[in-house]
Amino acid sequence: MLHTHCPNCGGNQIEGFFEIKNAPIFSLVTVKSKEEALNVPRKDIELGFCNTCGFIFNRLFDTSIDYFTLGYEDQQGFSATFMNYLRKISENLIQKYDLKGKTLMEIGCGKGDFINLLTELSAGKGIGIDPAYQDGRQTNPNLTFYKEFYKLDHGKLPADFICCRHTLEHIHGTKAFLQLIRDSLGNDTNKVIFFEIPQITRILEVQAFWDIYYEHCSYFSAGSLARLFRSTGYEIQDLHLDYNDQYLLIEAMPVNTLSSKAFSIEEGIGEQKKRVDNFRVKIREQLDDWRMKLSALKTKGQKTVVWGGGSKSVGFLTNFADLELIEYVVDINPHMENNFIPGIGKKYVQPKFLKDYKPEAVIIMNGIYKDEITKTLHEMDVFPEIYAL
Ligand SMILES: [Zn+2]
């Protein structure tokens, strides 16, 4: 199935520029056996660049896969670095938009950790919407959950603020989704909308191939995201990067008439096209470079582990599974222990496992955690060579 039109703007000037063959279609599901992990279906990815709006998407994405009602184990709230980040953005939003005591809504709330944090910090009420929410996961009486997809009626709920974190990159029909939210609000233009998603520009610039995996079908830059928001009737209040420039944050309000305000980080389409062309060349070098490093570790017989489960490890290991170098992936999320990595078949272990395993090399999937992880390793008397993405 090849998508010939851009889901953001409807344009048909799409050029493919990067392929990954046989990517496992699930990265975040919990898999209890090696066999089950190796049986996860695989499909090809081909990133396409839209020459009309600058959007990047997997133009081979299979829209018939039902990702949203599966039991994801996507809680990142076990890392101090990540918790500090969430707290910081929450406090910033509460102060900036005067959200104390208000009702806040999260679309795609998952297990409800973020809406819970936000509601606690704002001392207000929270509404979480997600078909995959698990009853009983949150016990805060100020929270209400709707185990369903966002629909027009939800616009009538008394929310002063709507947020949606790390969901849009999983949605193929990006414009339709933004339009649905806008339509649900009608003339109620007094709400603040906040979205947070990974940004593609950094991925292109550092050839972060580990951030490209099947579950992410939509890859936004500041420019393409801003263009999408405006085209669906939102005035952008703020647009910026955070989390070591890995995340793109947008704050907007529904309007009936747009102003001409623009933000300096909105890149033009020609500028992004140059990055895409550069990526096409550099990604080969980057993949070859990692292959050499990993092959050298294998030749020297050095025990190597990956630290950081979830999609990045799947994105990374998919490219080097044939080397058979890595047996274990460390993750601090206790719910992932003894599960297997979808498509790769390697086992998740807790950090304490490394005390006896004593790896000689650790590859950290997210450089932002390097200090935190290095400290944990040293405290266990483990001093491996550290590589960080
Ligand atoms: Zn487009």
C-alpha cells in the first residue's frame, strides 16, 4: 500500500528518501516469550518527503493495524531525568495559561500518568481520553477517564486546556485528527491546545535512524507542524524545542481568523528539502560506522548490552540484528522485566542484572540519560565502555 498523497496537505509531490526493510510493526507491546517476539509481523518503511508542505511520513504505512487499543507499556515515569522534564513543562504551562484549579484534558493519555501529574500540580480536575487506558491505574478522585477515541462530543466536556503528548506521530490521518479536534470545539475558542511530539529535523541532521520505527508513521518539523495547525484553524501561541531538541512543543488556540504571526524556528520547505538530500548521503556513513563499531566488539568478544528499551532499541537493533551481538536490553521500567523485544527476540533485564553480567560495553539509546546511567553503573561497580546515541 503506497500512500500517494500527503496526509497533512493533500499534495502529491512526494519523494521517497529512506527505506527500512522488515521493521517489526510493534515496538512497545509486551511480549512474554522469545518465540512470540520473533513472530511479530514485519513490514517495510519508506519515508516520503512532501514537496508541498515539508511533511515527512511513512508512505508504506499500513493503516489497518490497530495500535491504539493494545496494551502498551510506555511509561517513562521511572527516570528522574524524565520526571523532572514533565514537571518543568507542566509547571510552565500552568503558569503561562493560568491553569490553577481548572479542568485539563489529555487526548491519548495512555496509563494516565501525565494527566495525573498535571492535575496534581494545577490542583484542578483532569479528563483522560484513551481506548487503552487501564481501569484502576490511577486512583486520584479528581480524574475522569473515557476509554474511547476522541470524538466530536468530547469537545463539549468542560475542559479549559487540551493536551496531547506523543500521539500525533502515531496517527496517519494527521490533518483529519487536528480537524476533528477543531470541529469539536466549534466557536469555543477559549481553550489552549498543547501538543508534544518528536521532531524530525534533529533526526535528519544527526541521522538518528534509531528514532525511525514502524509505529511512528508521521514525522514533523516545526515548519510542517505549524502549517498543519494553521490550516486546521489554530493560532499558534508558542512553538519551541525541548528535551535536548528531541521534542517539538506547540501551544495553540482555536480561532476563526488567523493572524500573520510566525515563529523563527519554522523552517521553509526548500530548507528542509536540503536536509533530506543531505540525510540520504550521510545515513549510509552513519549505518556503516555503527556496523564497524559493533563488529569490532563482536570480534573482541566483548559483552555488549543496550540500555533503554522501547522503540529506540527496536529502531536501533533492527538494523544490526544479523550481527547477533547483543543478548540483553536494560530498562528501568519494572513492568518490562523478563519480556522480550518485539521482532528482535532479546530479553529485557533490570539494571541490577548487570552487577553479575558485567558488560564490557553499554550502548545508551538516549544520550540525555548518560549521566544518570553512568552513575548507576559505577554504583554497581560496573565500568564498561559507554556509547551514547
Ligand atoms: Zn504535504
